Amino acid sequence: MTYLAVGLNHRSAPPELLEAVTLPAEVLPKLLHELTAHEVVNEAVVISTCNRIEVYLHAERFHDGFRITRDALSLLTGVSADRFGEHLYVHHASEAVEHLFNVTAGLDSIVLGEHEILGQIRSSWEIARTEGTCRSLLNPLFEHAVQAGRKVRSDTAIGERTVSLAHSAVELANDRLDDLASKSVLVIGTGEIGASVAEALQRSGVHELVCCNRTYQSAQALADRVGGTAQPFHTLPSLLQAADVIITATGAAGFVVDASMFTDRTNRVLVMDLAVPRDVSPDVLALNWIDLLVLADLQAFANANISERQVAAEDARHLLDEEMERYRRTITTAEVEPLLGSLFRAADADRRAEIDRLTKHHPALTPEQWDAVDAATKAVVAKLLHGPSAAVRSAAGSHRGDRLAEAIRELFDLS
């Protein structure tokens, strides 16, 4: 049995491929059940954001777990495994644990140290628990990882100096336009990213903030929260004409904005597409008064002055090492100690049975002599089992630990 993490992210895959394999939240339950329908997969959690899709498994066998994940992603996304297979990364055992801890801490994000990923992981974890695919095996892992992510942000400087995607978007807009205080901004999409952007815009003192979403009630709820106005989705063309800045983050499967929705403008318009898949059709680039920015532009801007956060990231990595060691000790107690308890009880039962047999053949031995035999045989059993026990405890939570534990179960016939 082993932990397995399989995925694609902004580093491993080109943007157009990452867009194609990203799954909306409502599809995640179907993928979770597709994965756990196989008997070799015990539990599963799926994280799908604008910058990554990752599948975490507790599986009986590494290669089967990888194959099942690859095929399930192909089935649910409609993208051939031949197209994305070479871009998949895979971590197993302790490497999978380390990867998850790094992700929760924001150390693997498009913006180093950003905090939004922590909420996204909590949401994904909750979906898996609700669907019954995250129980006693993966639940402790995600609980420790989320706790570690919180601790990194509270105990290191990365939490003080980091910028989220939303804050980066607002800062970049300010940088491009000098000042948002006189600008009208249209936010399309009220999901996690859209809502974060709207809240950051409110704090920046934007002149006018308009929220638009396919579900009007969601737009109204967000507008009420940030002091903006809500508009129905069917008015989008007229809203595009009135906005100085357009920020999209809808999660729609196709383009939401294209060139045909605009008429000529005399002023320049900044369009920021934060969605995966992209919301804005590339044909808007033919309009010479539009400046289109995408996630890659945002990453370059956010990481322009990254040196201070890189120093903080080193502190975060040291803290994560401590948290992963704490998790390993917890897993040792939870998984290894019951197995070793069974091993020692089985060995002691055999020892006692052998002493009982000898008692019938050596009736002349005194109680003191039998006590000596008892102590000596206990010492022999303890010495014989010390090496295997220490090895399993030391390797707990790793692929080697899984192999050693399975070998003990098989060799000593422990169920």
C-alpha cells in the first residue's frame, strides 16, 4: 500500500493543455468514484484549480494506481491520455506527502506563497469526505497538511509578504492604468478567484465595481458584499462597452468574451483573463485598443521582486520538514504500532506454547528455574524482533516502510 500523487500543473504542462484537463467542482465527485471503483484504490482526493489538477490516492500498488488515474482523467476530461501523459508528474510514498505539504504552503504555486491554494485544498478535501472517498487513510494526511499550511503562514514571513492572485491582479491593473480610483471595473465570475478579485478591488478604492455572473443571485450576493452593483449575464455586451477594466474568472468550458461583443472604443481597455480554461477568445487581440493579460503575465508581475519571499520560503521549508516529521510519527503510531503489537503477541504466544510443552517433559525443574527459562526466552524473542521492528518504525510513511510492513504480515501470517 502506498500514497500516490499524480497531476499536471503550470510547470509541467502548457496552458492550453492545462485548460483542457481542468475539471469544475461539480465533476469532481464523478472522478472520485471512478477512481475508487477499482479495488486497488482505497481512497482518493482530487484538487482542481486554475493552475493544477492533482489526484491523491492511497492505493495497493503504485503502477496500477498511476494507470487508473491517467485513464480516469482521460475519461472525465475527454482528452486522450497520449496527449497529456508525458506531462504528468507522479510522486509516491514520502514524496507524495512532501509534495502535498509544499502545495498547501503555497511553495508550488504560480505566485510563491499565495494563500488561496489553502482554501482550495480544504474545499477539495471536504468534497472527498462528503463523497466517502477520504476516510481513515487520507484524512490524517490532509488534516496535517492543512495544519502545516496554516502554520507556515502564521510562523514565517512568507505569510506577511506574499501576494495572492487577486492582489496581484489589482496591483497589475494599477500599474498599467496608474490609478483605479477613476476607473470602472467589470468582474465576470463570482467563484473563489472572482470573489477574491472583487474584494481586493474594493480595498483598492476602485471608482465603480460591477459584478456579472450566469447566476444573477450569485452576482448580487458578491456585489452586496463589496459595495458594487450586480448585472444579469445577458447584459454582458453592454457591460463590456462601459468598462475600463474587465477581469474574467468564470470556469466556463468555452469562451465567454470574444471580439464580436465589442464595438470600437477611443480609450484603451485592459482585459485580464484569470480563468482556466480561458474566458477570452484570442481574437480580441485584433482590437488594437485592448490590452489582454493572462495568468502567465500575472505570474511574471507577481514574482518580479521575489527575493525576499524566497528567503521566507526557505524558512517555510524548514518548518515543513518539522511538520512532516511530526506527521510521520503520527502515522507510525497509527499504522505501524498495531502491526508490531500483533507481531510481538504472536511471537509470545508461540514462546508460551513451547514452554508449556517443555513443562510436561521436565517436571523436576523448580519454579525459580522456570522463571529463568521464561525470562531468557522473552529476551531472545525481543532481540530477534528488535531489528525488524526498528526498521519498520524508521521507514514508516515511505514506500520502503510499506514493503517492510507487508513482508512482516506475510512472513508471520498476520492478518
